[in-house]
Amino acid sequence: MRKIALVHDYLTQRGGAERVFELFCQQFPDADIYTSVYDPNNTIDLQGRSVGTTKLQKIPGSSRYFRLLAPFYFNAFEELDLQEYDLILSSTTSFAKAVRKRPDARHICFCHNITRFLWSTETYLDQYKDFRPFYPVIEPIFKRMRKVDLRYAQNPDAYIANSTIVAERIRSTYGKPVLTVNYPIDETKFVFSPQKDDFYLVSSRCLGYKRIDIIVEAFNWLGLPLIIIGDGPERERLERRALGNIQFLGYVSDEQRTSLMSRAKAVIVAALEDYGLVPIEANASGTPVISYAAGGILDTQVPLLTGICFNRQSPDALYSAIQNFNKRTWDHYRIHQYVLDNFTHQVFFKKIESIIDNVCLQNRACA
């Protein structure tokens, strides 16, 4: 029987990568869990399981200011003692690929993206404007860290990407072969409803790259009811621009989010996402998606079945897409079934178990 370690960059928030890691923890209940920094009050529910951490956990304020520790993560993960494990499954956008293993063990890396703050620094800092004044200091450090990132990127025995666009980045930046397996959602947490109310929904953090400004502008023109859930540094500016037909709810409970997702006429996505779980979550609720046609959307959405796409990140392109959307009749049952056929926990892990078996086939310890 394989002894398995599950490793994630840091468990200090509850984003899409953490929600996927939560599914891994459920799928492998006997596996040991490791991360760099762990804040149980602000991340996924691990059902009381023990979590091994790195030396960074002992730094006061590490879970709150975890991004400031970037230069130290690689070394912290390398120092984790994982020699007893036959199989390591890492979940990472940056650092967890640095863990070391026994020569006869196997390491499969579920890479949500290449280390974005290193390889797309300008774009990354657009999301976290508080760090932009430090760019002259940060850039020389990041230049050195890119070489380190490339070195540690050679550690895993196999890479799995969540989308075609991420797979291409791994191949071109790290020079590694990669398989693409679209990540699932926990379909049991969403409620299907064929009955839709007369409002549109945005479920997103209020960050610049999410392009909620485009959505606000289009709905100012349309005058249609729009609800925006999620918080972030751009919220105040967006609220000042929005007219009375647009409502900002900020942070909402999972129950309220699920209810809004199931009742919305459509969910709007204007960002270029590496993957993006929100469109699949909407479809699981029987709700079509109006989305920007780039990135992970191209892997998860079927035009005119699960929703409609627009080809430019502009208010007028979205305006036209919404008008086209309203001319069509949508089969909410088919939208829901599409998710059950392609993006469930069961479908995903059937593929993953096959990959694990193939990677471990030539290795007695891992087999």
C-alpha cells in the first residue's frame, strides 16, 4: 500500500486551488498533509486532520503576510522530511514542487500555473498594488529567484495542468512534458434549479484583472439588474461607478452564494482566467455563463450549450453578448448534465488514478 503525502503551497486562504486541494484531501483520507504556513480559521476544512508545516509557521504574522515570505519558501519546502513517502502529490502555483523525495519514490505535481509573480511580475503587481512601489527592490530578487524556480521545477516526475493554456506555460517555461486534466468541482455543494430569476450574477474578488469594470460599464448601459458578490481592493472604486441597477453584496456565506448561483439568469465572467471554477459551478447549478473567450474558459465552456462568449474585454463586446444571450432559450437541464458528465469528483479522480498507476508502474515502492 502506497504511503502518500499531499503538499500545498500555503493554506491561508480559500481560493480555487485550495478548493481543489480539499478534494484531494477527501479522496485520500489516509494521506498526510503538508504545507508551508497553515491558518485553519481562514482556509479549507480539513476535518481536524493533522497538518505538517515548515519553519515559516513559527514566524509571527506569517499566515497574514504570507506573500512577503516569497524568497524563503523554496528552502522551507526543501527542508521538509518526506523520505518515508512512496508517492507525493503536490498542489502548487509556485513553491511546493521544491519538496524532496526518496530516489525510488514518485512526485506528481498538480501545477495550477507557473510561478506567476516571477514570470509575469508586472501583471501580478497590477492585482496587488500595495506592492508596486517596491518593484525596484523586488525585481533584482525575482531575477535570481527565476533561476531557482527553474531548478526546482525539474523535481517532479510528472506534471498535470488544469487547462490547455497552463500546460503550454509549463512546457515553454519549465521545459517539462505535461498532461492536461480539467479540475473538478464538488457538485454536491451546488443546487440545480431550472427556474431563474431576473438578475445576473458576478462571483469574484474585486481585483483589477477580473475586469469587473467592464461588466459594471455594460450594465450601466443596459440597466439590467446585476448582483456582484465578493470583496477586494477595487470594490470601492467600482461602487462609485455603478448605477442603481447594480448591487454589491461583498462577502456572502457559501449557502447564500449557492442560492444566488442557482437562481441567476446568467453568471458573468470577464477575466482571462488560467482555469476558473466559477463557470463550472454556475453550470452545475443549471445556470449559463456569459464569458470572455480566452484561457481556461476554452477548456470548460461549450458555446451555445453552456453559455455564450465574447471575444474582446470591452463593455460593448459584453453588451452585445448579453443581447445575443437574451435572444436564445437555454436548456438548464442539459447545462447541469454537462457538468455531471465532465467535471465531477468521480470523473476527475478516475483519470488521476490512471495517471498515478502509469507513473508508478515501473516502481515497486510506489506501485
